[in-house]
Amino acid sequence: MTEKRYSQMTEYELKQEIASLREKARKAEQLGIVNEYAVLERKALMASAYLLNPKDFKRGEIYRLKGEDNTYFRVDYLKGVFAWGYRLNGESHEEGIPISLLELPK
């Protein structure tokens, strides 16, 4: 059986995948397998990005990064479910991050 790409999954399948990954991550954390926990959490974040609409994120806008107090990211452009730009007050190299890491204004 070949695995489906996140981009090919339905919303239901993505939610099931995210729940499964988070459960595996929780177990890895309980067992103290830190690197496996980090990989599974990152996969869940990637899958979550496919549940969002990239059109909700605007070029030139600044967003807070989820889970990182006082860390902001300026979006220069979007490519698929990745926002490319720069962290403010960080190293000045361009990086791409899943849009699921960006906090939308309330």
C-alpha cells in the first residue's frame, strides 16, 4: 500500500492522520524518545497546514509564530502551504515554514 500525500488527503483523512501522529508523539514523549517526538510533532504540523487556506495569509504581513512567545515572521511569499520570509529579530536568512505555524489575527 502506498501512502497518500497530505495534499491528496481529504479533510477527514488529514484530521485522522493528525490525531494518529499526536497520539504516537505523546507515547514517544512518555517513553523519553525525544527525537521521535519532535519528528512526529513536525509531521502533525505539516498535515495541519493542509487544513488551512493559504489565501488567508498575506504577503508583507507579520504573524506571531505559534508556541513561540514574541517571535514574529514576515511573509514575503507563499508557495503551496509554506510561507517564505524572515523571522523578526532573528537571523536574517530566508526560510520556509508551514502556514500552520503562523498565528492568524483574531
